[in-house]
Amino acid sequence: MGLTPTRVLASFSSSQPLRFASTLLLRSQSRIFTKPPFWTMASVAVTTPAQGDGASQIAPQSTQAHTGKRPFPGGGQKGRPHKMKKKAKKTKVGEGSHEEVLMMDIQNLMAAHKISEDGAETTKEQPPLPEQGSEIEVDVVEISSTGDGLAKQKGSDRIYVVPFTVPGDTVRVKVYRHLEQEGYTVADFIEVTSPSPLRDDSRIKCKYFAKCSGCQFQMLDYSDQLRLKRDIVVKAYRNFSGLPSEVVPEILETIGSPLKYGYRTKLTPHFDGPPGARRRGNTKAWETMPPVGFTPKGSNKVMDIEECPIGTEAVNQGLKLERERLAKEHGKYTKGATILLRESTKRVPNAQIQKPLSDLTAEEAAALVPAGILPKPLAVEMSSSMTEYKSCITNHNATSTEYIDNFIFTNPAGFFFQNNNSILSPFTDYIRQHILPPSGGLANAPGAKPIRTLIDAYSGSGLFTITQSALFPGGSIGIDIAEKSIDYARKNALLNGLNEKQCSFIAADAPELFKSVKKYDPDETVVVLDPPRKGCDNSFLTQLLDFAPTRVVYVSCNVHTQARDVGFLVRGQAEAELSASTGSTGGKKNEQADDPFDVLLQNDVKTRKHKRPVRYEIESIRGFDFFPQTGHVEGVAVLNRVDS
């Protein structure tokens, strides 16, 4: 029997009135979006003039400005600001972009400050906006989910976006640009005139802080950083999930990183091309060594960086050696380029070590280092049983090696792998503790089947497929679009003593993913999702609902797109059918059926594939701090299929 829209809505929760559920679906309709197709990023590299297999590989920069750099607003570029605004309008709501996340926080803050205690909107006269380029003093009232401070000038409701600040700071800023349509102003940080009780600048360990755009929170105590990151997750689900608060459980405390500095195992500093490098046919090279480092906040020019305190010792030593090489070879570069610095580890049992590192010959040291990396180990970490020799890879195609507890992972150095090794042990253990239903709960429900199979979507080189495989007697299956990642995943399974029955991998695009796993019983299957920042597209989520695994663990480096996707799964089959009915036009309705209930009625018989509606409920949501000192937070959401 087909399920009518009324029954779809009523099934959402037996404890909630139909009127509420109808409102939820109507609200959700405006949050159906079309996203880019499932993809993976490929690196393009050119070999530098260095010699042999150990040569560095530096990827040429795009001729376009880096994402996030602010275009210069004047100087004969009359059409540029208009084009920038027009481009911003094209950003689809729900994509979780930096601009959208910031705008949502600003709108919420503006709404809060325009409401007086009695609930009436304030109507006080606003002072004129300060001139661009002028310096003013503002009070910081909130940190946005992007890590920037949101501030107000006394006597004005205008919101100013100011980096490197914390709530309670009073700071002097330089007005950069008024965004009239958006209703806020971007300003550059100058100095703190009255510090917040949260601020302690003695905590800052980087001489480039408040200039380099990499870190935002170095002035904060680490417990305050974790509290703010929990707030980011809370706001993500409030602003992007489209779910009422009563169906979102309390966000758990953010789990911190064992290392607060010296944790990044990968850095990609870069340098610009020489003057005239963007002209066609340019052959002019640098006459002096260019600045090598990262892009400062509010600028398009590279800032020279000699060391990065959040990078590991080996990565910083690699940066030093690459700077020394470029000091000699800069005359060979006619374009800007990006340098890869990736840590690689060689683990040796202490019983096999006969000499300290300083006493090793060049040949003995080289034997500890995989081919294609710098000439000797750059750092050493010792435990009671093992010594780990750390080196720095600069060749995109060389193989890097990492250890997580007793698991070993190899990967092309230029491919993605988590960049904070110190948190991967507690992180994978948390997944291990939550990937199966808790005892006494769903696991013991009448008719419940034991979970036997793991499907790891977006598996890469096998992080979850391998580390969780011991829990699944029916096998652990990793799926990814990148064939090279799948090749390495298979090698990693063998390195960890796992046969194909225990751990297997499939190279498949998203549309083919669930065709590959139809033989598995969804009642005995858990699916792990770990997509790129853009999240999952509607086609993938609809297929996931069609497959209907009993449990889903969603890992994300962008909690805003995660919240959007989790909202889709919680609303379930009705949302998926409505999304398909409205077409892939970014939320436009079917022209022949303006009402979402009519859309469902028209497609009820034609498109229904389930005898029952499929949706999920959220068991838990928690953040992980993969990048201390920054505004970034990783999210883990655990969902269960609702069978009632």
C-alpha cells in the first residue's frame, strides 16, 4: 500500500502533532539543494630541478587568486566588486561555505541585538558608517563559526567582522569594506585596547600570529577553545539541519587533541611567481629568493614564514631545508609554486637499534628513510619498545607511512590523509566504541539482527575499513572513487595482516556505490560516511535511504554540511522523494505541482521503492579537535534507522 504524505508526516514522531510535522516538511523543502557531483581532487605536480628520486615536487600555482583572499577594491577595477557580489549570490544555500556560515552567524546576532527585553524591535537612529580606511574602536561580542570575532561599535547596531579577537575584547580596527547588501563590515585587526578576561597573549607561540591566517585561537586557554568548538557544532545543527531542537540531542563535549602544538604532519607553503609571471610566454625568473610561506589575513601576497609552531618537528625541518634549496635555485622558477611537506615515519623495535641517530652513517640513515624523501631522518620519538624516525617527504608521488596504535598506513604523499596523527588513536577508538549499537538498546530490540558488515564510503586508503575490521565477522568493505587510493587500501590491508574476506575494497563512483553492496543485508550493516567538505549530494543520500542500513556513523570535516545531510536523513524518505520531484535545480519546485504535498501525491505510486518509510534518528553528536589553535572542528554523528 502506498504511503500518503499525511502518513509520511505522521510517522515522523508519534509524540508530535501532525501540524508540527507538516511545518517541518514545508520548512525542509526550502533546504533541498543540488550539489556538485561526487569527486576527488587530483594533484598536478612538476618536478623541480633537484636530482634523482629524492627531488622535491612543487605544484604550480593557479593563475587565479587563492580562495579566501580578498580582491583589491579599487585601482581601475570598476566592475570587480559588482562581479564579486554577483558570484556570491550564486553560492547555494546549504553548501556550508565560509561566507554562508559567517552570514548565518551575523544574521542571528543582528536579530538578537535588535530585539529589546520586551520583545519590540529597537528603532534608535543609527550613526553614519565610518569611512573605509578609517580606524575605529569596537567591542567583540561573539566568535563566529569561522573563527572571526563579531563586534559592534558603541552606539551602533552595525556588525564588524574582526579576525584574531575573542568575546570581551575591545580592539582598534581599520575599516576595510562595507558590505551594504549583506549588512555588515569587514575590518582589519590593529591592536587590543582592552583585553577580554579570556585573552592571555603570553599563550601565543607563533611570531606570525595575528598576521598569518592559519590560526585564530592561540591567545585562548585550551579548555576555552574546546568550549567554543562545541558551540560551533551547536550552531551548525541549529542553522543548517532544518530540524527542530527537540529531535537533536545535546551536543557532547569536544574531545581535545593530545598535542596542542607540533601536531600537523602536512604543510603546503607556497611562493608567488616573479613580476610579470602571469603574462603569456613569460620567461623571466626570480632574481632574488621570494617570500615562502602562507597568505596573511586580508592579503593576496605570500608572507615569508620560517617556521610553523603547529607543524611537527620533521615538517619544520623539511621547511628549513626547502628554503635553503630555494635560496640557491630560485632563479629557475618563472612561476609561483606550492611545496609539499609531508611527515613520514619509520618504526623500528628498540632491540634492533645498535647506534643512536647521531652515530649512524649516511648509508645506515638512508636505510631508515623511504625513497623520494629528504636525505636523513629529521626527528626521533622513542617509547619503551619502539623508536620512530620521522622524515619529511616533498615528492607528491612518494609513499608516506603513518602508524595508528599498531596499525600501519601507507599513502601517496600528495593524497589526503588526516593531518594530526596524535588524535587518530583516540578518534578511531571512539568510532570503535560507537560503531555498534550500545548493549541493552537497539541491539536487544525484538527481532534485531546482529550487525555483521561495515561499509566504509569515501574510504580513501582504508582508515576506518581497517581499524574497525575486527568488529565485523561479515567483512569490512571500503569504497572510494579514487582507484589509486583503493590500490593503497588493499596494500594497507595486507600490511595489517587482513585477508580479502576480512577487509576488501571497491573503486566506484557514488552512483555505483550501492549497486556494489546490494548483496549485504541492510539490517546487518553499518555505513560509515567520511565525505569531503562539501558533504554528500542528494543522489548519494537518497541511495543511502534506499539501502537503509540499520546504523550510520557520519564523520565530517565540515559540521555545517554534516548538519545539513543529517537533517536530510532524519526527515528521511519523504525528503528524498520531494528532492527528486523538485528536480536538480537547487530547490525549485516542480512547475506542475507547487505544493509539496501535491508533489508527493503525484509521485507516490510511481517512485515509491519501500514498503515502509525510511528515516533516521540521531543517537549522538560530538566534535573532535583535529586542529588546535584554529576555528576548525571535526564532527561525528551517530544515527539509527527508525523501524517503528
